[in-house]
Amino acid sequence: MKSTDSSRTATISLILALLLLLMVTVLKPFVIVNAGERGVVMQFGRVLPEVLGEGIHPIVPVINTVQKLSVRVQKHQIPTQAASKDLQDVFTDVALNWHIVPTQANVMFQEIGDENQVVQRIINPAVEEVLKAVMARYTAEEIITKREEVKAGVDQSLTGRLANYYIGVDDISLVGVHFSDRFSEAVEAKQIAEQEAKRAEFVAVKATREAEAEVNRAQGTAQAQRLLRETLTPELLQKQAIEKWDGHFPTVLGGNGALPFISLDGALPKP
């Protein structure tokens, strides 16, 4: 009899355990929020002010449900087109790193929705509008030469705009900024023309300097010749001839058989 009662008790305990396990499995009175997530608690579809952090949390089955949202940094790249101050088409991809503000996950979900709705309804339109507004402040050339300033303007405007929707901006990059083919060809032609102008200017300056150098050389030669003529007097020439004389008269005789006579009166020092 006792054996039968013990067997019946064990059977009842097993059934209760199975029912409890089935209840836990089906009704799910606990929810696990993983790392990098927040749980938005809803009661019959109404968002509650409580935000569940990471870990395991008890909930009331059927009455409460939990929507999990990622609060990790997410990357989204948006292709955009805008116009510069001088009405040139500007094409670029905006690489945006963003995250949901963890403490405001419930409010954001209530007003906007999940991550996909955040991207489609908020981020994409905001990026396009901000980029158009910022690009319109600069000419096409300035967009290239002042790229960091342009990026800072986009960053500041977009950060302020998305903060209104409980979205934090971690980083913004302008990827592959380029213009229309016609404008690119015009820029290339302008650069080639500037290079040719600089080359022509260099050649002209070089020719001018060479001409000036040639004039200076000619003037120097003329000056040297003039000074030489002024210094080579007949007396100096005769003195130089005497200094080079080796003491022998030339063996050539004159036409009448007489030796040529060289006067030394002007060259010899007077007593």
C-alpha cells in the first residue's frame, strides 16, 4: 500500500514538474536581454516607462511583452546628391555610425519604431536634407579644398537633428565625393591650362634672364676692351717689347743690306 502511495506521489510530482516546465516554455515568465540590447516593456501594447537592461527579468506572461532593441553602434551608408553654391552637382556617400540612446529606447520605440523604421523614417531623410543645406554654402572647389570644414558642418547639423529623435551620432564620413563628368573635364582642362601658362611664364622668364646675362657679358667685354685700349699706350707697348727682347737683333736684313734700327730713347730711363 505504501509502495503504491509513493508511486502515485512520484507520478503527481512528475506531472506537476512537466506542467510547470510547459508553462515556463509557453508562457515565458522571464525574458533575457542580451549584451548591447535594451528591453522595451509593453502592457497590452502600451509602452511602459521601464527600460530593461542586460540580464534576465521576470515578466507577467500574456499581460506583458518585451521588444528588444540594439543600442550598439550601427553603421549605415547613404548615397546622396546635392548642389554646390555655384550650382554644380555633388555626389557622395555618407557613412554614418549611430546608436540608440539606451535610456530613451522606450520613448524612441513609442514614437518611431524599431531600428529599420529609424533608418527609413528618420536617418535617411535627415542625412539628405543636412547634406544639401551644407553643400549649398560652398563652391565646388571649396568642397574639395575645405573638406574637413564641410565634414564638420555636416557632423554638427546632423548630430543636433538626430538628437531630437534619441539617436546618438558617433562618426560621419563623406566617402567618394565627386562631381558630374562635364565639371570634372572642365576642372582638368583648367588645370592643364594653368600648368601650360606656368610653363610659358617660366620659359619667358628664363629667356629674359638669359638675354640679360648676355647683355651683361657683352657690356663687360666692351668695358674690358675699352679699359685695355686706354691702358695700352705706345710707350707701354714699346716697354713690353723691350722686356720680351732676348738681346739679339733679328737676322733679317733690310732691302739695302742695312740692319733695322730700333730706337730705345723712349724706353730707356733718363738719367
